[in-house]
Amino acid sequence: MTEPRDHKIRRLKMRSMRRGIKEMDLILQRFAEANLDAMSDTGLTVYDAMLSENDHDLYQWVTGQVATPDTYAEMISEIVDQLPQVGT
């Protein structure tokens, strides 16, 4: 049985704001609220899989400390593009 789209979006939004480190809570919660409702089903599937990754890995990908795996490169790029710019 497949999960209804609206349930999946609510679940992903909750998972986005209840992470292991506060920085990722803030980054992913903001991204989820702004993007998940309009995201394609494929995008939601990739985002769901990405949320299963370790928070420290996610943080290093978002900050560019470590190269992002190809599977998540486009999603991480979208997240980074939507981060507020500091000092501008």
C-alpha cells in the first residue's frame, strides 16, 4: 500500500525539523516548508532517502566540506541555493 502524498509530505516535514543536530533542523525545516508541497513524487522519494543519511554527512555536504554523492547532488544544491546569505 502506498502512502498518500499529503501524509508523506507531513511526515517529511516532521522528519526535517527533528534531526540530530540543530543546524540541520533549521536548514531542512526551512527547505521543507518552502518546497515539499510543490515537489514531484520523484523529488519526494529522493528527499525521503536523503533524510535517512547521517546528519553530520548532510551538514558536510551542505557546507561543501565533503563532496555530495551523485544521488543527492541536485537536492543538496537546491538546499544550498535557498540558504540565507550571510553578510549581504
